[in-house]
Amino acid sequence: MQDTNRKLSLKLALGAVAMFGFGYALVPLYDVYCKVTGLNGKTDRIGLEQALTKKIDRERWVNVEFVANTAGTLPWDFRPDVTRVRVHPGEITQALFAARNTSNAAIVGQAVPSVTPSEASLYFHKTECFCFTRQPLAPGEAKEMPVRFVIDPELPARIGTVTLSYMFFSVPDGGTPRTVAAAR
Amino acid sequence: MSSNISIPVDGHAHHDDHHEHHPRGIARWLFTTNHKDIGTLYLCFSLLMFFVGGAMAMVIRAELYEPGLQFVDPNVYNQMTTMHALVMIFGAVMPAFVGFANWMIPLMIGAPDMALPRLNNWSFWILPFAFSMLLSTFFAVGGAPAGGWTMYPPLILQTGAAFPFLIFAIHLMGISSVMGAINIIATVFNMRAPGMTFMKLPMFVWTWIITAFLLIAAMPVLAGVVTMLLTDKFFGTSFFDAAGGGDPVMFQHVFWFFGHPEVYIMILPAFGIVSQIIPTFARKPLFGYHSMIYATLAIACLSFVVWAHHMFTVGMPLAGELFFMYATVLIAVPTGVKVFNWVATMWRGSLSFETPMLFAVAFIILFSIGGFSGVMLGLAPVDFQYQDTYFVVAHFHYVLVTGAVFAIVAGVYFWLPKWTGHMYDEKLGKLHFWLSMISVNLLFFPQHFLGLAGMPRRIPDYNVQFAGWNQVSSIGGFVFGVSQLIFLYLVIKCIRSGVKATDQVWEGAHGLEWQLASPPPYHTWTEQPVVN
């Protein structure tokens, strides 16, 4: 009796420990799930060579809109130079965003992108983006920040407008955020 | 189920006196490994927490009695809502069910004690530490946690000195419930009396096994997700911090992966208690015993695939909304099976309405109301209107107060004569029931109207258009609060004195626990009964 109790409780305790681990495993699982399905509007990064291989579809126009926001109390003035461009799928396009630190302190920011509709994020590739790295701005400093992207010609025909949104977050001092470049 | 039982002489009261050697006074309670003592400790602790959490609810209802700010400032108000939820969920409802399990499962299955008595002592005595730690945060710099019991980041990360106390208190509660769950499973799997097969187990035992598995699967996920909050705040990780590559919505996904099974953890044992009471006072066996078990299993399994219905408005793709909506509404089917089974058990029975039966019948009716508003909330398109309104508050109080708490109170009335050896005061019991029944509906039903009209939760002030129903709700709340003092008085009175209860207590009661003396001797079933 004692022995069977011990064995069963050990198994159940292992189950509990495994579920603790599963809670942590949910984090990368969601990341993978979002990447595969394009949910969450995360965009992917491709090399320039790969972008150049996309066939340009001159017949088709896609509207790309830009939205810029700052989170919470980040004292930055952040906006796109143009709010909307028309592009051909397959064409490499550059857009510029301008950020200015309006405070008296040096601040490091991290931009987080999101694409709407989320379905389109699977077809929205970036070769270069200011969101790939953290952006330090000295007090009063202004900076032009480029993003270079290509819309995949495979973009479903019913999608005529894609919105690319950026939100800048301040990176806390002394924090060691995990690297984000790969995911963006 | 078990009508044919042979009881060894040793299992009976008067031959057991020589076993009752145990420490007296405080040492008895500190060091006890006896399942009845630990059950009593759990139930007393739960009652204490019920009044602590209830006091916070009184503050909330007093503040909402009129529009404007009267008694507390908004931060204190939000501390009240947050702590009320944490105390009631983890301090009142869950320990009450573990208390019932400790007291009744060994008696019901013919086991001499729980399988792991020392672990049992430990799982109880962790709780007072956990809750002292949690409640001490009222004196911390910045006050108690005020970001809601769901602890969504980034808001909860703004909590002051209370934050690590909150996280470690939750860790302790989790450890306590997982140990309790392991103990219950080990007891039922290994300690059943000869002949007590799984398909003969009383429904209360069945619902508890399933609950125990839910606890083992869900509580560690909560422990994990609050640990992530802790490391996000103090150790520079960025699980939920967008600046560092995390995602605050991720928290909601992982939290509700625990959170939805948690709501069934708080209701399945209630189903079990009601399934013991209804047949007793209908004087008929439980209708559809097998379907009841399968329905409970179905509910438990489905509870792991519906979590996102708590977060329909975060911006999910259509396919996600549809999946979680259909899965959620599907749960109404096994739940309906249970409700119909209880009604069918009462159908053409020789009904009598002692207090436990009154609470059990009220449970069926009022829990069903909470179930229906749950189906409404589960419909994604309309949830956009209901999200974060008082409609949600009305819904979960119908399932948790008139559901879980009513079942707990029913269970206490049902088994109190067995535990104490005295009948409780039936007149006071009926008074307690009718006052509670009327006031609880005054308290929560108007909150449906308020929610549909757009009153948001977790805000101490409101538009004057909501004043009327809030006043009704507050009056209901005060009456409900005061009525529970009758219950406290009745329980104390019953422990001290009362008409001697018979062994069977209730005319229609069947099962091993009713074969024992009332109160049962300190050690029972030292020689296991044989169930034929």
C-alpha cells in the first residue's frame, strides 16, 4: 500500500512539474503558431537577394498605409514621412519614418511592427527596418528611419490595402531584453 | 449504489475509544495527520476567508451605493476588487472543497485515512502562511495589488511593494492545491474498500477525482505564468514586455489556459455535493449515474480548449473567434445533461425540503441562470458589448456564489450532523436560506441590467443613470452579508449543542459514511468494510 501510494504520487507530482514546464513551453509555441499562421501581424525579414527574385506584378496596385505611435509616456515625436504609398507587388520600396526625442534625456527605443489585416503579414517581407535594432536618441536628436519592404506577388487578390503600424516602446535602463531582430 | 454492505465490528464507534490518543490543544491541530481534523481545519479556514473576502465585498457595495466617491479612493477600491477575488477563489471556495474531500472521501470509500497523511497536514498549513502574506500587502508601500485578480501586464507590473508577495502567495496556494490533489487521487485510486469499484463511487468522489486532475494540470501553469511576471519585473526578462520582444496578450493566453479549468475546479465538486443531496431528499437514486460521470469528464476535457473566450476582444482572427465560440457553447451540452439529471432525480420523488435540499434546489435554478448568461458571453459577436461590464460580474457571481458557495453551504448543512453529532437548528437554517436566496438575487440580478446598459467593472464611480439598480444591488449585498452571520452562529451552535443526530441522519441517506456513528470516532474504517 505504502509503495503504491508513493509511486502514484511521484507520477502525479511529475505531471505537475511537467505542466509547469508546459506553461513556459506555451510561449515559444505561440510564437511558432503566430509565425506559421501570420496571426498577430508579425512580419518576416528576408535578404535583399531573395527580395530581388520576386517577380514584379506591374498589373496590380496595392495600397500600403503607415501608422506610427509611441507607447505610454515615451517622449518621442514619431511619424511617417508619407502616410500612404501605392506599390506593385514584388517591387522593393523604401518608406521613411521620422523620430525626434523631445526630452532632455537620452532614451533607447524599440519599435514593434504589426500588419493589418494579419493575413497579409505572411506576404509582407522586409529587407531592412529600423525595428530590427534598438534605436538610441540623444536629447533633442532627430533621426530619419528607413524601412525597405516588398509585398509578395502571392498576396491574395482580395487584399487591396495593407497597413503597417509601428509602436515605439522605451527600453528600460539596465534591462536586457532578449534579442528581437530574428522575430521582426 | 452500495446497499449491500457488511461492516466489521471494529469500524463502529464504541469500540474505537481506545484509538483516540492524540495531542490535545493547539498541538493537536498543528501536528495532526487525521483526515477529519484536517478537513475541519480547511473548512474553518475557508469560513474565515469567506468573511474576510465578504468584508471587502461590503466595502465595494457601500462605495457603489451612490454615484460619486464616498468611502474609499479609486486605488483602494481596486485593491478591494482584486483582493476580494483572490481571497474568495483561493481562500474560500477552493479550500472549502478540499475540506469536504478530506472529511468525506475516506468515509465514503471506506478508507482509514487519506493516502498521504503528512503531506495532507503540510498542504493545509501552507495556506495560513500564503494568506497572511497576501493580506499583509494592505500594509505595504503602495497598498495591496489593485490590477485585478487576473494580473494582466503591464498594469499589474506597476504594483508596488506588494507585487512579490502576491506572486509568492500564489505559488504557495498552488503548491497547496496540487499536493491536496495528489493526495485525493492517491486515496481514491489505492485506498478504496474491497468491492468499492470505480463505478460504485459516490458522485462527490467522482467529481473530486476529475477536479484533482484539473488542479494538477492547471495550477502549475498559473505558477509558471506568475513566475514570468516576476522575472519580467525583477530580472529583466521580456515575456510580456513589447519593448523587449514580448507580448502582453501572451499573458492572457497563458493565464486563461489555467483560468478556464480553474472555474471548473470551483464548480465540479459543487456538482458532486448537489448530486449527493438531491437523491437523499428525493428518496430516489441519482438519475443517470453513468451519464453524470461522462458529462463531468466531457466538461473537464473541454475546459482546456475554450480559454480564449475570456479575451474575444483582444483582436483575434475570425477563425479563432469561431472556434472558441463553438467550443464554449458546446460545454452547455454536458452541463445540461447534469441539470436534467438532477431534475429527473427529483421527478416523482418523495421530496422533502430540509435546508440542504433548499440550497441544492436553489443551486440548480440559480446556477442555470449563471450558465445561460455564460452561453450569452460565449457568443463572440455579443461579447464585444458585454466584455468588462457588470454583465460579466453578474454572470460569474451567479455561477460562483449561487453556484459554488450555495453548494458548499448545502454540503455543510448536509454533513454537519454527521461531523458534530448534533442536528443543526432547522428554523435558523431555513431563515438563513430564505434571507440568502432573496438577497442574493437582489444583489446580483440587477447587475445584468447594469452591464447591458454599459456600466463597466472595476470602477468606483458611475453615471447617475445606473444609480437605481446599484442601490438595489447594494441593499441586497448588505442583507446577504448579514445573513451569513446567521450561518456562522448556527454552525457554532450546532458544534456545541443540539438534538443528538442518528447515524443515518437523513431518512433517504445511503452510503458508507452514513453507516458510521455521528460523530464518527477519531479513527474510522480501520478494518475496511466490504462492499458487495
